[in-house]
Amino acid sequence: MERRKFITLGAAGIAAGSIPGIAVAGIQNKEKRYQKGKSPWPVCLDTATIRPASLKEKVRIAAKAGYDAIEPWDGELQKFEADGGNLKDLGKEIKDNGLFVPSVIGLWNALPPTQDLWDKSLADTRNRMRMAADIGAQHIQTIPNTIGLNYNQKWAADRYRDIIEMGINDYKLNPALVFVKYFPVKTLGQAVGIVLDANHPKAMVIPDVYHMYISEGGFEGIKLLRGDMIAIFQFNDAPAAPQLDQLNDSHRVYPGDGVLPLPQIFKDLKGTGYKGCISLEMYNPEYWKEDLMMVAQTGLRKTLEVLQKAGV
């Protein structure tokens, strides 16, 4: 073969190999997709979105509506057990319905500000981890709601590291840190600071676009993250009214019905290499009055519409 022809054919082969889905010399570069190819991420239903339903009803609704995963709350798991339910059986039921559990909300009071309060919090922290593990959760949210306004970042980071070790070694789940405008750790940047200072290879953060917006931390920081630093990505939309400083969780609306730049956010998230779930999380009491199956279906449909606009 002539040298020029060999070089030409080689360059064509390399170019083909750079296109997703084209195999060259046995190498496949095809992205795994979900929702019949419409999403690069599994789409999860946070159970608060359809809060009035029972936990078993929420599993049924999430599966029938077409979600890939479900994200329950610790209070639901506790009530389920108190009413005589078996969480390991529930975990099997979730799996049998074609769903999985990327995360459970969450470890309340898991990062108190003193050693004495930390010691007292461990029994509840361990019980919540045990419940999450019983249903097969991958992560559990570490919620810094009682850390104190002038919290010591080193203390918080060290205790978060302890929680990671506890979760991985004793319960086979990976605790991740959240931020909430109404709590002392309000922004993505503040949460990431604690995560980095934990100095642990499994330290992770859970962004929520709503709290990124109402805390005025903004969305540009997403581009600076690595995808494997994110445990789960929670999303929704925020309405144009009331004004920003008057918004609370009850104002969350369907994706695409508000003012958040969700298509760009999803583009930036894709750029991080993130491979986990996106979880629809709304606490809107107006939606709770409606047919909950329709709410779940509408949420998924509008999510896929935003993903299509994002072109991810």
C-alpha cells in the first residue's frame, strides 16, 4: 500500500473513532443513555414531589410514570417500619419495579458543632444509615442543619469525613453533603469547601438548582466540578414571582415553567462528566392537591423537554 493512501485511511479511521457509537479496532465509544435515549442520566423522582401518597404508592407511581429511580426521605422509612413494614422487602419491591435508590434524604443533625452533641447524634445517624442501606441506597444526604451559624469548617470537614467512613465501612453507602439556603451551609461553594477539606476520596456534594438560585450562589460553579464529586443532582424550576428574597420551597415548579436556565445548567453538568441521577424535587402544595400520577408524569415529560432543549 502506498504511504499516502495508508496515512489517508489511518486518519479516516481515527476520525470515525472519535464519533460516539463508532467502533474502531474493537473499541466502542458509546454513551449509555436512559429514557429511551432521551437522557444521558437516569431520571429520579424525589418522593416529596408527590408527598401525600404512601411510600408503597410512591414506588408504584414512580415506576408506572416511567422514572428510573426513586429518592425517599428518612421519615417515610421510619414510618414504614413503625407501621410494620420491612425495609429490605421494600428494597426488593423497588428493584422488582425496575427502579433503584440513588439517595435517601437524609442525615439530619449529623454535623452538630460540639463533641458532646456529635456523640449524642450518632445513634440517630446510624439508624438513618441502616434504613437507607436496607432499601439498597447508594448515598445518603448529610444535612448540616445544626452546624451553627459561625461553624468551624475544619470541625465540620473532620466530622463529615467520619460520617463517610462510617457509611462506607458499616453500611456500604456513600454519604454526601448538601447545602440549603435556610441552613448555615447555604451555597454550593460553602458545601464544596467542607467536602474538599474532608480530604477523603469519596467526599461528595449534592447540588440543588433551587438552592443555588435562592441562596444567590449562582450556577457558574457547576463547570468547575468534576462529575464524580456529585452524588446526585436535584433539580426543579423557580417561578418569576414572588421576588427572589420571598421564594421558599413551596414555590418550586415544573422544569421549564420557571426562570432557571436549566438547559445551560444541564449542558454544564454534562461537561463535568457526571454519570449519576438527576432527581426531580418539588415541594409544591398545589401539586399535592392534584392527581399524583399525573404530577409525576408531567414532571418527567417536562424534564425530558428541557433535556431536549439542552441538546445533551
